[in-house]
Amino acid sequence: MAATAVILCSCAASSPKDKASVLASLETYANDGKVLFGHQDDPCYGHSWAWESGRSDVKEVCGSMPAVLGFDLGGIELGSPKNLDDVPFELIRQESIRHYEAGGVVTFSWHVRNPLTGGDSWDVSSAEVVGNVLDGACKEKFQEWLGRLADFLGSLKTADGTQVPVIFRPWHEHTGSWFWWGQDLCSKEQYTALWQLTYDYIVGQRGLSELIWAYSPGAGTDAEGYMERYPGDAVVDILGVDCYQYGDNESYISLVKGTLAYMADLGRQHGKTIALTETGYEGIPYPKWWTEVLLPAVSEAPVAYLLVWRNAHDKPGHFYGPWAGCATEEDFKAFYDSDETVFLKDLN
Ligand code: BMA
């Protein structure tokens, strides 16, 4: 088992990786009891800086970039040059390709605007949006939006024309009702049809077969709730979950552990890798959060990667990763040193 793992990993790091080898490599790390560390928007801006090429809050603390970089595509559907957090899409494109070439993994979320009301993803003033996207007033507009999304995804190519395999995580946290595609805003049939429509256009019509599709409900449900709107094994590659800490350490650890335990069973049943697709504790008020809370929360389950949310430069206190001088700096170094965690340096 261990020998197989070594061969797979070194093979994946030395040759250009396609979708299948990225997935195989993630699965191998997970089965080896290791987890790739990820951070949203890491090379674009940090706790007290923005748009300075070569910087990374994570690297400034531990010496390595994260293994996984997350970016958000919200705004691509409108053809805007920047996403909802002012990150230029051209920067996302360059950093994604650069990270892939350095051996890392890239994942995209999509806080897409509300096509019916003109509001943002969080505009839940109408429960008619998904219905209108599928077969109503927004059908045509949404096709155009998908077209712009696919144009961007298709542009992720290395100089030799290799399509960069990225993890795409649309329609996330749908078990809650804070996005227009959430639980109370559409039926199960409408949700799965929305996923299928997205998949059919991007993969079927546009031929973007290198995308790795991640399903990520919110935490706080059980295995049945988790799977209630599962769009099917044919259109999902990774079983993810978004789970944040809002209360005490023990409640978070037990929520993450419990959720990952049933996801591990589901992963085995469906032949899918599992991941903690978004997590974190805003402002990280506990100095040993990395080694005493996050690590124990994930260490029992075969979690391929975890991604902590962004370190906003323009929203005081809104950070989920470490930064030089922060209260958890020493603990993050210990987290980095742990045999269980994998950073970009370990992938080369
Ligand atoms: C949220 C916050 C917002 C941000 C959004 C999309 O969780 O970080 O400030 O606009 O994610 O990145």
C-alpha cells in the first residue's frame, strides 16, 4: 500500500497531470492519512496587502504556498474584468496556471449573481429563480452566462496547450437557504436539473472534460440530507462539505468529525474522494486552533484536502488563514510541520 502510494505521487508530480491523475493523487494522499492544505485567494491579496505579485500570507508564515488554491468566479457571468471581491479574472487565470505548473491543485467556487432579480448570490427574495433558469424568463440569459463561464474555464491552458484540470464547485451550500439555489428556494428536481444543465453545457457542449466536479453541501445535516439533492455519480467527482466554526472548539470538532465520518462511508459507496471544501474560524481567536482544533477534526477521516477561506485586506477581522505576525503564527508552523499536512513544497 505504502509503495503504491509513493509511485503514484512521484508520477503525478513529475508529468503533466490530467483530471484522472489529479483525482488519483488526491485519493492516495487521503488514504495515506494526509491532507492537502488550501487557502482562498492566497496569491492575490492577504491580511494587509493586495495585488503584490509573489506574495502569500501562508508562505510568509511557513515558507511554502498552500497545496490548494481557491478562487471565486462570481462576476464572470457578466463579462466583468473582476470578481465580486475585486480580483481580476486575468490574475486568477495566471495564478491558476502557475500553481498547476508548480504541482499544485486549483479549485473554483462560483458566487453567481441572481439572474432574475439582478441581485447577488445571496438575494433570496424570490423562490422562482431556478425555475426561470431551467425553463422561463432567465433561460436565455443563463445560457449566455454559462457561455462566459465556459470561455474562462477553457482559457486555462499552459503554453503547450494543456488544459489545466481544476476542481469546479458550483451550486454550493445548497442545504442552507442563503443562496438563490438553496434548499427552500427550489425543489430537489430543480436543483439536480440545474446541476445537470451546467454539466451538460460545460462538458457536453463545450467539451471541458478536464473539470473535476465537487459537490459541497453545508454541514449540519445527516447522510440522508447530504445526499438528498445529489445530482449523481456521473456528474460528481468529489464529495465535499463547507463547515465553519461559529461556536466553541468542541462543537466544531464534533461537527466536522461526524460529517466527515458519514462522508467517508458515502465516498466508499460511491467511489468518490472526500474533501473539506471550505472551512475556518473567522479571525481565529484561539491561538492553537490549527493543531488543537482543525487537525484533530480532520485526522480520523480520509480527507484529501481542506480549504480555509480568504484573508480579506479590506474587511477588518475577516481572515481564516495565518499571516505574518498573527496570534496563531507559531501554531500554524507546527501545523505545517505535521506529517499529516501537505503544502506545495511537499508536492514537488
Ligand atoms: C464570503 C465573504 C464575502 C465574499 C464572499 C465571496 O464568505 O468572504 O466577503 O464576498 O465570501 O468570496
